Amino acid sequence: MSWLLLALAIVTEVMGTIALKFSHGFTEPKASAVVVIAYIASFAFLGLSLKGIDLSIAYAIWAGVGTALIAIAGMTFFDEAMTTLKLVSITLIVAGVVGLNLASRATGA
């Protein structure tokens, strides 16, 4: 259940960040409301996920996967430049998250 909650935390964080783009500096009320609601939900889900996942792992996955997904969304939906350096950097973020998860399993921490 903790992993499902972490996945929901990531999804709602990504939704909130995309809504932030559409809020135009919080001048669009509907998009601004989505930002606030999605971020509150994201932190709530993240907090609940910590009941079963170590803080270092949960936060690294939440931040890393969220960052990678937002970078991909920017390139896919907002016509941001897709460069080799960006793709390599996203790969490194994902590799770091996987490495942390594997390290925690190997040590039992």
C-alpha cells in the first residue's frame, strides 16, 4: 500500500506542476486551485507512504521520478527543446533513484 501511496504522490505532484504552467503566475483561478489541491494531495500521499517506506528512499523516488516526468512532459507537451544532455540527465536521475532503492534493499535499511 505504501508504494501505491508513493505513486499517487508522484502523480499528483506532476499534475500540480503542470497546472502551475497553466496558472500563468496564479492569474488563472481554476489552474491555481488545481495547483494547491494537487500539491496538498501529493504531500499527504507522500507522508502516508512514509509509514512503510524509508524517508530517504521515498523522497528520492518522489523527487527524482517527478522531476524526470516533468522534464519529459515539458519536452512532449510544451515544445521544450529535447537535447541529448537533457535525455542523459533524465537517465541519470532515474538511475540514481534505482541505485538508491537497490542499495536500501541490499543493506536491509
